[in-house]
Amino acid sequence: MASKLRRPVVRPGTVPRRSLIDRLAQDDLRPIVSVVAPSGYGKTTLLSQWAGRNGQSFAWVSLDERDNDPKVMLSYVAAALDAVQPVGERVFEALASPVGSVPGSVVPRLGSAFWSMTSPVVLVVDDVHLLHNTECREALSMLADHVPAGSRLVLAGRDEPPLRIARLRAEGRLLEIGPGDLSLSLEDAAVLLRAAEVTLSGDDVVALHRRTEGWAAGLYLAALYLKEGGPLGAAAVSFGGDNRLVSEYMEAEFLARISARHRVFLTRTAVLERMCGSLCEAMLEQPGSAATLTELAHSNLLLVPLDRRSQWYRYHHLFRDMLLAELERLEPGLLPVLRRRAAGWCLANGRPEEALEYSIAAEDVDEVARLVETLAWPAFRQARLTTLQRWFGWLDARGGIEPHRMVAVWASLLAATVGRSAEAERWADVVDRPEFRDETRPDDPGAEAWAAVLRALLCRRGVKQMLADADEAVRRFAAAGIAAPVAGTCRGLALILSGDPQGADTCFEEVLSGGGDIGAPDVLADTLCERSLLAIARGDWNSAEAFASQARIRERQAGIQEMLVCAVQARVALHRGDVAAARRELVSAQRLRPVLTYVFPHLAVQARLELIRAYLALADMAGARVLMLEVDEILERRPDLGTLVGEAGALRARLSAERAPAAAGASSLTAAELRVLPMLATHMSFPEIGTEMFLSPHTVKSQAMSIYRKLSASSRHQAVTRSRELGLLEG
């Protein structure tokens, strides 16, 4: 985190960009700044110099490829702004929620915090060209709408930033700086060469400047080449960073003239995202590598310092690309070896996720699977769903999930938790493959226990089998010495569905007294809700309210939201006559409904039945009937849900007997419409939304039209505004 948010150090001898800094400082009426140029034009250097000279506060975020996860990227942005002025816990709660919508919750909260900052701040997001994730790019575009007066949002990268450029230009809100602005003048070129300790005549400087066209990286490469004794006539590469030309230059001129020791070090360490002395020693298996790193760090600008103690460095992106190309040409077989060594060092030094990334680069499938097995749950708790999809997707493409039962369990559980039903079922099928029950396979008690939990949660073979699976999970966890309250909660749920409420309550009581920390916050909140519902069933509303309050506390402490908690809170609020509180809970439940699908059928049906009861108490027939349709759809897929089938039948009959007309309103939004609703708050078109959600543009449009009708809106803007007024969207 610290290195991501630290403004890059302006090293001694760097060419000062005074005229550009003056332009940035004086043109402060334009809140958005775009700095776009190929690599090596000094974009980061310019902005770092501006931050060093400007009196304003700067919040800095440096991106890399692994930040293509909206929760990760926005966590960095939130932390950077929070260091200038606190953004509030609600922002971090939304970021921490695995089911929180990025456009519907995270961006509105973060944008509101940015807009409300009382002192001007310049938020710099560097290397935005590395963002290819649509949600990440759209989040930055939405954030650009929330820049307060006097503050700036600066997006720097090699490509046009993810903004509505034409509109911002027309509104006069955009300051653009491109390659022509960043090209070094003749005077700047002379300063750079002197700083690099290269002495040339005026005519030679003019010739070199003309050949490099003011491209800073080309001039600096030429300076390094001249220092190594190269002739002036071949001392420049031009055309502003063409990768092929630079690569040829690096190979034929620069690398050919440096010492063999430095050449080996440079090309082989280019596999590292960032490096320190001990990492270089371990990866290269060459004594003196740490000293070589220090030597190079002090002799040229190929290395960019990442901390103030001169321990961690990275290569300038352009140079790293070229060095990697050279390594692949000269020693292609060495790449996976070096990456495995780097992964080993990271594991030994408490950096398992960096080890995972190096193992991915090395195509070490079994090691990636082993690390994902360990890292998947913590990543889920950090709401890094896109990162998890990338890991599982990488393994899936290489057949790396099927041999590892625990990885398949996590893949299914995490997909189910965020409402990806088909994906959850697919991996559940893998978990249940006959080969995993082969007695000749090595025993894995933990995987067996979690596989039993998965079977119980998905309840694909009815209530009787659910109880058997839950009993097996409880037994196996106990034998393995693993504290996992989810097994006991599954057993209690199965007892409820089997018609044994007293046995279920005893089971839930044991779960809560036993505590546990694996998956506990959401599981324990749901367990408390189950006790609340059992208390309601026997008319003990005081206990019901106490359990419901404890469930909400668990929820808030963990920064999560559970649909069952909202449903129970609504029932309790209505009993005490607090209609306003009940309506707020119903709205919160609506936001969560799309992620609680038939994959967890007992919770999905149970929560909806409680919501139907709440809507009936409020005489909202439309809301109750939409939920009843969803219950019926779930029961078609999972018909054996025990006592819930009878409860659903009774409520269905009650709804059928109601003759009052049900006017379609916000409460009658379907789960599919609630999934699309947050996307309407973005700048994406219907086709773009369809692409992102794997829906046809026609489907998106028809759902949007239905949303407009139910919200009494005549346009997308009105629908979003109305949704925010109702609490269905934040902002």
C-alpha cells in the first residue's frame, strides 16, 4: 500500500519542467487533467515535480496490472484521499463488502467523500493505461463527476484516459497534455545531458535533440550509451518510443557496451516487478547481486526507487519491457526458473500473493492451485472478486482446478456467495466427482469437511441428505481440529427444514457459544437471525428483537450485509410499529436480492418468505407477489426444502385470496431488474451494459424500460434520481 500511494521521488539532475508546471498550476479552473504520451516522455516526472512545487495537497496512486479489480483500485484511491482528509468509514465499509455494488454503492460513497473535502486536493492516478477492466475504467469516469471546486483529478498514461473526453472538452473542464507538450526543448536536452555527465558541443546537442525529437527516454539512452564509449553517430534512437526500434537499440548499442556482469543482472532481474538486494541474490544465485543493485541504482535512472530507504526498486516500464525482450531472445528457458526462484523468496519472506503472481508467470499450475487454496478466502473477505475470478479463470483454462478439490470448493462457494449460480453449480459438480472418493487418494480432512459443507449449503439432494451432509461436516471438522461454525449452522438449518425447531435452536446456541473465526461474520449473523425467527414462531418477540440486534452488530463489525438480517429486522420493526424502519430494511433487502439465488435455496426462500410477510403487513401486494414468483422459481429447482414448502404454499394461497389491485412500484422490481439498476447510474450505453453483464442489448433495454415504468420515470436520469431518493442507489 505504501509504495502504491507514495509520490515518486524526483531524483537529482532531473530536468525541471517549469513551463508545464506553471501551466498546470495556473489553469486550475479545469478540474480534470489528462496527461497522455508514450513511455519515456516524463509524465510521472512532470507530475511529481508539480507535487513538489505546488502548495496543494496531493493524493497519489500508481497503478499496475494487478489493480484491474475495481475494489482494489478504489481502495487505493480511498486510502490516498483519506491520507489528506478522512473520507469516512462508510466508504471503506462499501469497499469491504463482497456483495456491495461498485457503481451503486462504492463509487457514490467515494465520490461524495471527494466532493465534500474541505481543502483542495490533487488526486493523481498514474499509469491508467494499465486498466482494461471495464468496471475500473467506468469508476474513474464516474469519479470525474465528483471533483470539488479547487481540486483536480489527474489521469496519466500512454492511452486516452477512460473519460467522456468530447463532453469534458465541450464543457471546458479538461486540460490535456500530450507528447508535443512533454517533448524536451533544446535547452532541456542540454540540461539532461549535462546531468548525465555527458559533454557535447552545441551542434552535437542540436543533432541529438533533432534525432530523438525531444523524447526524454531516447536522449537518456543516448547519454548512457555515450558514457559507455559509444560513437556519437549511433547515439540516439528516435520516433518517440517505438518498441521495435528501442529494442534494437538496446540490443545492438547499449547492452552490447556495458559489462557482462551488468548485462546479466539487468536482463535477468527484469522478470521482477520490484526488487531488493536479498531478492536479487536469491533469484540470481550469484554472490554480489545486492551490491550490483546498489551500484546501478546510483549510476543511472534505469531503476526507480520505491521507498525512501533505498531498499526497493523497479525498472522504468519501458526499459523493463526491452530487457525482458532481450532475456526472452537470449535465455528463454531461464524465464520460468527465475520466476520460480522469485516465488520461493516471496513465500519465505511473507509475500504469498507476490509468490502467486510469479508462479502464474512461470506457468506453475500446481503451485498456483496450492496458493489459491490458501489465499482465496482472505481475498474474498477483502471483496476482491475480480482478482479471484482472474485466479480461478487462469487455473480453469489450464485444467488446474479439477485435480485440487479444495480449490474447486472455494470456487463454488465464492461463486454462490456473489450470485453466480451456474458457475457455483459447475464447480460443485467437480467437487462431487467419484475420483475424489477413491480410498487410494491421500486423505485431506479439511477438503472433505468443506466438501460436505458445500453439499449441505447447496441442498441439491433434498433436506434428508442436507442433514446427513451437515452431520458429516461437523464430524470431520471436529476430527481435523478446525473451528468452522458454518457446519453447525447448516445442521441447524437442516433441522428447521426437517420440522425440529427445538433441536435447531439447541444447535444454533452451540454454534454461537463455540465462536469460531473461519467464515464467521456472515455465518454467525445468519445464525442469530435463525434464532430470532424461531423466537418469533413461538411468540417470544423480546428474544427475537435481541437476536436480530446482535445479528446487525455482527454485520456492521464485519462490514457486510446479509439479506436475512434485513428481512428479520423488518419483521421486528413492524411488530414494534416502526413502519419507517421496516421500509428501510426492505429497501436494503432489495439491493441484496440479486446475489441470494437458488444456489443457497434454503436461505433464499426463507429470506423471501419473511419479506413477503413484511410486505403483506404493509399491504404492498405488488412487492409480495414479485417475491412469491421468485420463491416459486427456486422451488422448481429445489423442490425438497421441507417445511419451507408448506410455508410457501400458505403464503401463496393468502396472496391468491387477495383481490386488491397491485400497482407496480419500486417494491415490484425483479431480481433481474435490480441487477441492471446500478449499471444505469454509470456512463455506459445499453450495449456496453449488455456486454459487461452478458446480456443482449434488447434485454437490457427492456429491463430498463420496466424499471422506468415501476419508478414512474420517463428517462434514465430520472430513474437513477428516483432510485437514489428511495435508497435503492446511493449518491
